[in-house]
Amino acid sequence: MLKGWRRAEKGRASLRKPRLKKVYVRVKSTLRKVDGENVRITVRPYEYLTLSWSHTWFSPRVKGLELGEPVIKEDKVHLPFRYKLPWSTPLDYLAIDSNLYTLDAYDGEKFVTFSLRELYSLKFGMELKRGRIKSFASKHGRKGELLSRKYSHRERNRVRDHVHKFVNELLEMYTVTTIAVEKLNKQDMFQEADDRLSKKISRTVWRSIHRALKYKAPLYGSLVKEVNPHLTSKSCPRCGRISRKVGLFVVRGVVSPWIDNSTHP
């Protein structure tokens, strides 16, 4: 803020005085010392503030994790924890193709499909319920607004719970693995899709799944990489050749990408 004000004095920025909207202090790693489940923060020379999370509800969840830079506010303290990334890139890999109802993956030996239909059905059902709530809210003012907020919060919690359980099962199957996922952009998809397909795309939670994979993978010794989705669905996972005709076929209940024999050996 002071640097910005100095620029303002030189005529390179607005002349309005800087104003702090939220009062907080971010503690640098050099000013805190961690001892077990306690952290000692240096306030002044020989003056310290000690915090402990040994008897908190989240203590078992952060066991073995590294404490980041605490953030102290007027009425609460935020303790961020971070995972330690593996020192080397795992040799085993899993390539994931994100679709509407499934995640189709290839691990170098076989194709594996993870179903997302239960999650899609949850989003679809909540969407219908939200429509009825919006109709009710338009006629009942404040009461309808509170009800709408309540169900929106409930939907987020249910989706988040389902995503975390799904990601945990996936990572338990593929430990110490480099996982490649597509860096998808829904806004670009909406421009190329019709109204019906756009509604289906809006019910997907690819980004939430990828985000959960990213920060949970180090717990299992794995690593997540985002790749450009261009031509990933048309490329053969074995040899990398790109085909013009791509579809799906089912073998023993597993959905796998197929490439027309006339264009692929």
C-alpha cells in the first residue's frame, strides 16, 4: 500500500489515500516456530504468542502436514497447512479423459472407467428443486431468499462430499502415480454447444474433481498435471496417432475409446 501511495505522489496513480478494508496480520515463516502441534509467533523481541491445535476437530486431518503462514484477524486465526510434494515424478501414470457421465482413463495397460452418473443425477435433481424454490422466492420476498440460500448451501455440501469420496477412492487405486487431466474451459464449450448440451455441461463438476485431485494426490505420493485438451480424445493412448473417426465401444462393461480400423493399424 505504501509503494502504491508513493507512485500516486509521483502522478502515476490515483491520489486517493490508501485504506485498509480488512485488518489482518500474515505471519512470515521466519517469525514462527512450530513444535509438535503448537506454534510460537514472535510479536516483539522476547515477546511471543503461542497457539495450539492439539485438541481441535481438524487435528487428525492435518497430522503429518506442514504449517504454512498463519493469518491473524481481529476475532480469529487461520492456520493453513500444506502437503509435501514428492521429490521425484512417479513413473506410473494415469491419463484421464473427462466426459459428461464418466471419467475414461488409461493406465498404460488397460482402460478404466469411473462413473459420474450418481453425481450428475444429484446435480440434476437439485437443479429441479432449485427451480421450484426460485418460483417460491419470487413471491415470498425475504423468506424465499433465505430458503434459496439454504438449499444452495446444501447442494454445495452434497456435491463437495461426493467429490471428495470419489477422489479418495480413485487415489487409493492409483498410488505413487502421475495423473494427467485436461485443463477444460466451460465457457469455450458453451459457445460451441447447443442449448441442450450446454445444460448438460453446466451440471458437470470437472474443475472440482481436478482441484481435489491436485491437493490430495501428494498424500498418496502422486502428482497431478493439467494438459491441453486439444486432440486428446482423438489420439491413440498407445501410439499417439490422431484419428479422424472416434467413438466408444463397450468391452466387458468397460467403456473404452475406439479408433476406426481403416485409419489406424
